[in-house]
Amino acid sequence: FGFDLCLALPSQVKPISVQYGIGIAEHDQEGRVITLEFENFYLVNAYVPNSGRGLRRLVYRVDNWDPSFADFVEKLESFKPVIVCGDLNCARQSIDIHNPPAKTEDAGFTEEERESFQINFDMRGFVDTFRKQHPKAVGYTFWGENQRRNNKGWRLDYFLASGSIIDRVHDSYILPDVTSSDHSPIGLVLKL
């Protein structure tokens, strides 16, 4: 895999199957998706493309990658509930980013990216588990260079759950004090 795609799954339950990619060569060449199938749900770990400096990959991301990825997830959901996790490279709401008015032209907070997130996840019934558990909490998962100490961050990392499994979410949290990366780990506790 060509990118830093990381998944830690502290569980005694082994997955039934593991799949790499979404079945579209154009997207899979970057190695951005790992899907684990469990008895009661799929866990899809993703590193969504960043729109990049000057938004050079914005059109690819919102017109091609996002809908293709969402279709892949929706197909899985036709069999059993899905949990999508990882760096989705989008701060969904103003509460998810420090100083939102200054960031509307930045990759990860453009109107196009937030609209794509809404169309491809929210409108398809996926629930942001952190926001569901902590509706008014300011919690960031990413900080630019020298921004962590002042907590000038972004929430780019998520657990999104199918509506049919949201009642099994016991907790969804961020570990901001883990500083070994520019992203903080996130966690999800399910009652199965």
C-alpha cells in the first residue's frame, strides 16, 4: 500500500475475510481501502484522497473517488451494516475545524468536499459516531505544523456507522494526547 493506512483492531474476534481496495483499478492503485468482514458488520478503513495544494485533486475527489467509494460501501451495506473509519480528509461542520471562516478555500473544508460528504454518507444514512455521542464537543484529530500546542486543528478522522447499527455504539472518542503523528488515534466501542 502506498500510503500510511493504519488500522488497530483490539479484538479477540478474527475477521471472516479481508479485502483490499474497492474493485476499481484507478482508485485501488493508491492502496487506500481495507475492508474487514465480521459476522455482524463490515469495517471499512479508508484514507480518502486529499484535494491537495491548490485543490488540484478536488474534482477527482468529489466527482470520482467519493461517489465510487460510497457506492462500494452501499453495496456492502446491502448484506450487513457497515462501519467506515479512517482519515476521510473532510471537516464536516464548522465545529470540526479551528477558525472555519479562514479555511473555506483549504483542502478538507471546501464547500464541494462538505457537500460530497453529505451526499455520499449523511444522505445514505451513515452516522458520525463522535458527533452523535458528543454533539457539541470540539475535538480535533489533525493539526498542521506547530498547531497542536494551541489546539488549532481539524477533525478529519471518523467512525461512520450504518443507521441500523448506531444503537450498538457505546462510545466514540479521540485520543488527542497521543502525539506520535500529526493525526490522533480515534476509537469506537461497540456493544455486540
